[in-house]
Amino acid sequence: MSNYKEKLTKITTFIFDYDGVLTNGVVLITNTGDQLRTGHVKDGYALQLAIKSGYNVAVISGGFSESMRHRCNALNLTDVFLGVDNKVKVFEDYIQKKNLSMDEVLYMGDDIPDYHVMKMVGMPACPSDAAEEIKKISEYISHFNGGEGCVRDIIEQVMKVQGKWMNGNAFHW
């Protein structure tokens, strides 16, 4: 891993996979077919703070359920792409639409479907329980597992390096 903290100074955009990053990757299926996932409130707080602080925040996931959409809406995430079968295409369209350079983008993924996008961005990151292939290409591996604070960890680090953590936004809800 390189000196990742220097790369964090350029980040304007966070992109996250959902299952295994915003959740622990476990999907509980009810007898009615609903898919239930767990998320961490500290991740949710950091996502909302990042949005309030002017960062682009997106979710690109192969998974889809109404509960996922509901959680993203509750977190005020507007750039949400669920049920995606080609993450590279969605990512490229998003980058073009937002007029971003790759070194501005941090992508946190945990498994093989994230691999190609992670190879494209300036700052690939992953939770501690990511697949080995993903860990090998990540510039930062969180000490936290997916769904257990890894999103908060990386957002907090970026905001601290950029002097935006605890600067007033954190206290005005």
C-alpha cells in the first residue's frame, strides 16, 4: 500500500458497494421473500455528514431490494444504482455526468464484482473482511468489517485530512 493519506486530500467523491460494505453481507430472507440486511448507524451518520459537507456520495450495487432503496432514501443518498449488472458502465456514466477525474474518487468494495471499478479509481479501499483479490488492489484496508463501521472509518479519515471533520457541520442536525 502506498501513502494513502496523501491521496485522501484529493477526494471529492465516495462510491460504495452495498452488500458487504454498507452491510455485513448477510441477507435474511423472510417467508414472504423480503430480504433483510443490517447496517451500522455510525456509517449512516458519516454518509449524511459527507453529503452535508458537499461530497458526492454514490452507491453502486448488484443487489436490489426495497429495503435497500428505503435505507438509501433515509440516508438522503440520491446517487443510488441498485440491481446493476455492469458496475464499470454505471461508474463511467456517473464519472462523466459529474465531470470527475479518477484521483477525486474513492471506491470501497468488498468482492470480485467491485474489482474492475476499483482498478480505475484514484483511491480503492475495502473493509477488513473483503475478498483477498480486493485486499490486494486496495490502497486502504479498514480495520472494520463490512457493515460494522468501515464506511465511517474511511469518510472520517478523508474529512480529517481535509480539515472538514468536527468543523461545525457535525453538530447541526
